[in-house]
Amino acid sequence: MHRFANPARFLGIAKPLTPLLLWPGILLVLGACWWGLTQVPAERLQGHSVKIMFVHVPAAWLGMGGWTGLAIASIVQLVWKHPLAGVSARAIAVPGALFAALCLITGSIWGRPTWGTWWVWDGRLTSMLILFFLYLGYIALANASSEKGSVSRTAAVFGIIGAVNIPIINRSVVWWESQHQKASITLGGSSIDSAYLWPLFASALGFTLIFGAVVLMRMRAQLAEIRIEARMRRMAED
Amino acid sequence: MKPKHQRLILAILALAALIGAGLLAASALREEASYFYTPATLANADVEPGKAIRLGGMVQKGSVRRDADGITVHFIVQDRDATQAVVYKGITPDLFVEGSGVVADGRMDAKGVFVADSLLAKHDENYVPRELKDIDMSTAEHSKDTLAE
């Protein structure tokens, strides 16, 4: 694991990898959304509003997957003190918050024509809103650390505590009667017709690649910031 | 023991305690955090008439009946074990169809009928194209057109 601890070595891999993730990701998302909007049949009850699924569902997955990654990175930061762990956790937080917000916004837009309301305070919607606020809290904590670039242990502890919300979001529709329907895609299979399933997977893969590219870009920016800070400190000492 | 192992054990213990606490809290909230009563939980809940509650379930097939005034609709909400008669005055949502889900805000009246102030449609986890709906009999085979008749 410490093979990649050397930031120079990491940068050597991250720099060429970024466009390799970004451009296929953008193409996949555009292709999936074009296909989803123009080629996919109307749903039996929801009609064409079902198509917002191709943005809403990947955004929900990435919002939750983002915090899972952030929590793992926080554990690595606290236990192994890996130099890139805090940097990666902090790099995940902003796109994670963005996708959580995208999930809430698209869900709200989807809820109006299907359910008849923009918002209800059921278990799923409320726990997802909490995830968005957790992201904001983590970003604020990570930015508050005295040294730019490095992440405080408080932020890492917060990242681990916040992970409790992830299984709650996942189970909310099972534990509690809720306005939101139960999971369509489970380990047992999918109750989404293949006409919707394939563009959904393509879009989810595309958004995931973009997420990865953004995380790499943010990590590189933070490492550059740390270097600038170290250099300025040396100059101040001279 | 190396400090690294101490930290690892501490982190694992903390994570286990946190998730345990979260699960305990969630299971304690099981009733309170439910967004609505189902007919079965409502039958056991002993809710006094006039108290604002929410009822959710499936609209029983063949139960929707509209009054001559055009806006009052009577129907039966069912879950696996029980049924509940509902009356609602107003415009029903597009996805309000027999055999599909509904969540109603309202209160019980003295006669045991649920008087709804507002209706929300609740769709299930199945996504089926419109042209396949007659083939796939495992899911609700109703479309908006059946209500328009």
C-alpha cells in the first residue's frame, strides 16, 4: 500500500489516468442520456418521467459510494497514517456532495409528476438529505484544519461516524413504511425492464468514471497546494 | 503490540460500536419513523377519530367509485392482511390507479372511514414499458387509460 505513498509516484500515475477516465466517462454519460431520452419506451404508469432515472439513480449510488470511500480513506488515515489517505478523503467530499445534491434535486423533480409532491419527510428522503449535510460538515471541517492540504484527525473521525448513515439510507425503505419505493436492483436481481436497465448501467459507469477523474484532479490540486505551502514556509524561514 | 495495531483495533471497535448504536436506534424508531400506517397497523394502533394521520397501501382492484359530483372518490386501501375504506374529495394524482400504491393524509371519522385531505401516488419498484404491460402479468396491469373509461 505504501508503494503509492510517494506523492511524486502517485502524480506520475494520476496525471495520465485523469483524461483516460474523464473523456470515456463524459461520452458514456452523454450517450446513455441521449439513448435514454430518445430511444427508451414510456413506462406503464409513469410515462416519460421515468427517464430521469438515468441521472437520479447514478447520482444516488455515487453520493452513497462517495461517503463509503471517504470513510475507508479516513480509517486508512487514522490507522496507517498513509499520506495520501486524507488527501483522497478530502478530494472525494466535494463531488460526493455534488452527486448527493443532484440526487435530491432530480428526485424532487421526479416526485412531482409521479407521487404528486416535491418532497416528503419519509425515511429515505430524510436520510439522503442528512448525507448531503454530512458532506457539507466534512468539507467545512477539512477546510478548517490549520494547514492547507492536510486533513485533521477530527475530520477523519467525522468521516467514520458519518458512515453510520449509509446502511440507514440503504435499509430505510425496508425498515420503515415510506413514500419512496423499495430497491429495484438487489443481489437477487432487478425489477427494472432491460429497456431501462442498460442505459442506466451505462450512465452509472460514465458518472463513476467522471467521479474518479474529478477525485484525481482534486488530489493533484491539493498535493500542489501542499508543495506551495512547504516552499513558502522554507522561503519565510530563509 | 505496535501502535499501528492498537489504532486498528481501536478504529474497528469504534466502528462496530457506532454501527451497533445506529442499528439499535433505527430499530427503536421502527414504528415512529414509518411514514404512514398500513391498514393492518392502523387496525392495531387504536388511533382516535379526528387525529391527523397518514395511511398507505394498495388501491384495491375494483374498489374505486366516483360520486355524481365528479370530485368525491371512494376506494379501499389494502395491504396483505387488512383493508380500509377511504373517501377523498379532490383531484386524484395521475398515478392513482387500482392495484397501485397510494399514501393519503387525513383522519378517521366516527364511522371508521378514512377521510383523506390529500392523496399521493406511490409507485412500486417495478419499471415496465407501456407496450409490455399486458404481457407481464406479475405486475399491476393497469394504466391510466383504465381510469379514463
